[in-house]
Amino acid sequence: MQQQAMTMLEDVLRFCNALNERHASYRISVDRPEAIRVTVDVPREMWEFEFFPDGEIELERYIAQDVVVAGPTDLEAVLRYYDPD
């Protein structure tokens, strides 16, 4: 398992170095204990790559359909997902 974790970390570092060379905007996060996520922002899109110890890489790609002006009801709607109750 330790060797797999090192391979995963090397894959993440190699990918991040390639993004750095291209001056890409990205973030690294850990949202689940078994994976490292690299989120890459490109115009009107967001790509989430999750790197796993077994070498698997999952990709979720989000594409903006529209750009709208957010109003108070939009702000309240998203905050409901994080209600403490």
C-alpha cells in the first residue's frame, strides 16, 4: 500500500508540475480519505481529477451552460445545503 501511495503522489506531482509549466489555475484538496483531488479551472469549465493509490484517475467535468446574475434567493438556496439543522 505504501508503494501505491507513493506512486499516486508522484502522479499528482507530475500533473501539477505540468499545470505549473502552463500557468494553469488549479487547487488540490482531499475530500475523501482514499484520493487526492486536483481541480483545474479553464474558461467556462471546471475539471476535477481524483487520483487513487491503485493508479486509477477519475474525471468529472463541469461545463457552464449560462452565466446569470445571482440574486438573494440564489444565495439563500445554496446556503440551505449547509444549514446547521
